[in-house]
Amino acid sequence: MFVLEWLEVAVSWVLVTFHSLLAPIFGAEKGITWALSIVGLVIVIRIALIPVFVRQIKAQRGMQLLQPKMKEIQTKYAGDRNKQSEEMMKLYKETGTNPLSSCLPLVLQAPIFYALFQVLQGIAQLQSKGVFQWEQYAGLTQQAHDSLLFGLVPLYATFKDADQTPNPVATRILCGILVVLMTATTFLTQRQLMVKNMPAGNPMAQQQKILLYVFPLMFAFGGFGFPVGVLIYWLTTNLWSMGQQFWVIRNNPTPGTPAFDSYQARVAQKEASKVMKQAARDPEIAAQLKAQEEAAAAAAEEARQREQPKKQTRSQRSKKKK
């Protein structure tokens, strides 16, 4: 297919470009040079996908906030699927929400992921793909094939086919570590979104909880057939996603979530700190703050005294008993 061939060219071009930049530092034939080139590929892709990521966050937030209304529609038209769909589409249109936008980054990365897999498979089988077929890059396929990470494991190696590599034990150990790290970062990224940026009582919580365990399991089982280079790509992608998501949740959280409460507390603390600094420079502001604190303390003391029971004489207590 033309599109996939074009993607193979784009992916392999980024790889060889980073390789040419890193070769003078680490050595052209070193596995670390090719591994860091894959990390560079991830950075390029993720920077290009930032606008899509912003749309994804907005879409996820919109879907979360719409959940109560969607639940009402489902309850109201419980016996009429067509009416449910019609009202849902109407709701999406009115609010400008697209439920598919939340999947865009994953969907857009899938062909790139496949193209990288094909390029690495080509290296494993000494079949040049993408720009590796071009005359100016002749010999790079053989060089990438022979390069070893830590002097032991080739980038094309998989856990499943470790016996076909120069050092099967080292290959299994490295692949196993990368699969565990890839699975763990997938889980933590999903959990971060669910725990910190989802309103309490949201109907989507159950769906997210299922995905919290389904996605990591999928990667865990599939990872044993992924080449080392692909595992490095996906682990780097997860780390980038985790950091990017952490920044967004911390600085622009969804209202009604634990992250939003923490954000408001930080804003209030920052404002209080700002006022204190101003008070330290301006005696008039300091005097106003002191007066406010004294007034608040006096009001609290007055309220406390009103709440305390009044003392009664012995005769009053005896009359009360009678």
C-alpha cells in the first residue's frame, strides 16, 4: 500500500538522520546509536502530535462532563435504541464534542508503529525498507543488523525468537525487562488519568477501570513478539505520554476532580503568598491584614462563647430538676 510505503520512508529517514547526528558521539556501528535514534523518532512524532493531543484532552474532558446528560438520555429512552442514538448525536452536535477525538493519537500512531515494525523486520531479514533502499544509505541495513545493545542484543531481536540471536539469555532478559517497563508505564499512564482527572461518580469510571487492566495486558502479551527496537519506541512513547499528561492534569485539570481541587489549593496558596510578600513591602497592607486577622479571631471567640452553656446557680439547677 502506497501510504504504508511512504510511512516506511518517513520513519526510516528520521532514523538514519538521527543516526548520522549521533554516530560521531557514540559510534556508527553501536546499538546505542540506533536505540537513541528510535528515541529521537518518538520525540519528533510526539511533538508533531501535540495539537492532536490537545484535541484528545478536550474531547475526553467534554465526554466526562457530558456523562450525566448521556445517562439521562439512556434512562429516558431505555426501550428505544434509535431515539437514544438520535438524542446522543444531537447532544454531541450542540456541545461540539466528538467521541472519536479521544482515540486520535492512538489511531494516528498505529500506522507509524507498523511502519517501524516493518523497517526493523527488514533489518532482521537483511531486506532494506524505506530509505535503506536508497543508494546513499547503502550498507546501513547490514550495519543496523550487526549492531548490538550492550554488545549483546540486536535491535531486531524478540523474546519469542531469542534462540535465533547471538546471545539468547541476554536477549530474553533485556526483552523481558522492556516488556515489563512498557506494561507498567501503560498502566500508570491510564491510572493517572483515572485517579486524578475523573470526576467522582462519573459513569465512565467503570469503563476506564476495565481499560486500566485491558491495555496493559494486551501490551504484556503482544510485547513478547515485538522487536527490541519497537519495545524501545513504545516505552519512550509511554514515558512521554505520562509526562505530558501529568503536566496537563496539573495545570489544566477537569473541574470536579481531585486534580482540580489540588490546583485550586495551589492557586490559593500562591495568592496568599503573593499578598504576604506585598504586606512585607507595604506597612499599610500589613496593617489591613492584621486588622482582618484580629476581627476574624474576635468573631470566632464570640461564636465560641455563645455556644458554651451558661453557668446556673444551685437553686436554678434544683428548680430545673423539679
